Amino acid sequence: MVNAPKTPRGGDMASFGLAMGWGSGSASARERMATITREHLKKIGMTRGLAIAWRNFYDEVHRRNPLNPSAAGRRDLMERVIELLTGDPP
């Protein structure tokens, strides 16, 4: 990816996607919004602050390349994750 922003904590996008349980493309990430749970997020060590960082990352990826086939859905999924973790420290 040309001019890609840095991933949160130097994380690997593929590994992050596996941990989050999404497939490829925006539709897969949006489908995951209906099934992801707070319990799963806690199990994989997701914090509200990390979710915000990944949401911002995918928002920037989408801003730089609106035709990216996955970024918008992943950004939306991370918004859902933030909602699930609301009340947790950032």
C-alpha cells in the first residue's frame, strides 16, 4: 500500500484481522458487526484505546484511497467495537 499510515502499535493487519474474525472486504467486516461480542474483545486483549487507534487507522486508509475494498467496513466495525467497549478506560 503506497503511503499507508502506520498500524497501531506496529501491528500486523493480517494477524489483527484473524483475531477480529473478519474475512476480506467491507461486507465481511460489516457482517462481523452483528456477531462480535465484548467477551471476544476482552479475550483477544482489545482495549477501547486500541480500538480507537485501529478505527483511526482504517479511516485514514479509506481517506487516502476511497476505492480500498476493505477499509470502510473495517472502520465501521471498529466503531462497533468502540461502542461495545464504551465505559472502559481508553
